[in-house]
Amino acid sequence: MGKFVLLFIVVVGLGTFFWTSESFKVGEEQAGSDAEHRRPWIDPVGKLHVMGLVLNESTVRDAEIALRSRSDAAIFMYPKASEDGHQNFQLKLEAYFPSIADHSKIMLVLNVAETLLEQMRQRGTSPRIYPNGVARVNLSNEDILSVKKLVVKELRLVPSVQLDVAMLETRFGKPDNVRSEADGSVHYLYPLMGLDAWIKPEDKDILTFSLPQAQQ
């Protein structure tokens, strides 16, 4: 009985990973099935298509349709040290999708002018500071609706299973660069497809898709 349960868990896990990462390949034409439609690929003009979205073109509303999930958007303030030693924050407007079918997590970083982002922060409510120092500010009612029209510039996927180097190389090939962090985590970089695959042994892995190198 125990072996059967273990086998069931392994099969389910592999099936989940197929949806989250087996579908990520570059250079293929968009196909008809839903799984193939979600495979990353770069079109003739160099735009990255991932999870049914086109970075720097698709909106939050487009993402809600493609991912079949409603989004929860907020402003996040990331701490950073300035040259004079004072604590500053980098503002990002992000949309989070909490109801993805395979329990993976998807966050979108949105393209918004800094002046508008600061105005939205000032209109925001219920600031909350997390243990890592990042602060979240909820959007005002007027800004919640306007966010639906904003364009996606970055997509971060947290798979529901742990990744490893073999999985990455099977699906994306060998990385162009590898960068290790002090905590033992490793970034596997694929600049031509805009992918930073961050494997973190003690935490959730993150696949970050941003503008490919050719578009930067």
C-alpha cells in the first residue's frame, strides 16, 4: 500500500512539472493544443511568448484569460541601500495569480512609469512589512481597475515541484552563464530567451522570464 501511494505521488508530481516546465522551449512555432500554446518561444521580431503571454505586449487582463485565474495586484517596496548608506526602496507593481490549476505560483511585474507608480503608492492603503524587509501596499479602488490594462514586462514562475540542473538542461539546454549565491543557491542564465532559472536548495525555485537580450 505504501509503495502504491509513493508511486502515485511521483506520477502526479511528474505530471505537474510537465505543465509548468516541460512546456518551456524556444524557437518552436505556436501550436494548437493548450500545453503547446504555453511553451516559451521567440517570434520573428524577437518577442518572447510564455504561458500564452507576450512580454511587453500582453496586459494583466490578457493574463487572467490565458491563466484562467483572477489576479491580485499590489505595490511592493524592495529595500535597497543607497550610496550615502541610507535605506531606500525600489517600487514594483506586481500581479499575483493564486489559483493556478497545478498549484504553481505566477507573479507578473507590470510596466508603469515611476511617477505614476509613486502616485499609486500614495493612494494605496494597508501597508504591510514582511520579515525580509519587503513592504506591500494595497491599491486604491480606482487603481485596481486601471491595472487590468497595464502591460506585463516580466513573468516569475514558482513551480510546484523542486527543479534540478538535469531538468533545466533537458528543457532549455545548457545555460550561457551560471552564478552562485552565498546561500548555496544558483542562477542558471539564458539571456537569449530572457530566462533566469534560480534553484534554491532550501527554498522554492524561481523561473524568471524577462525581455530577451536582443530586445534590451
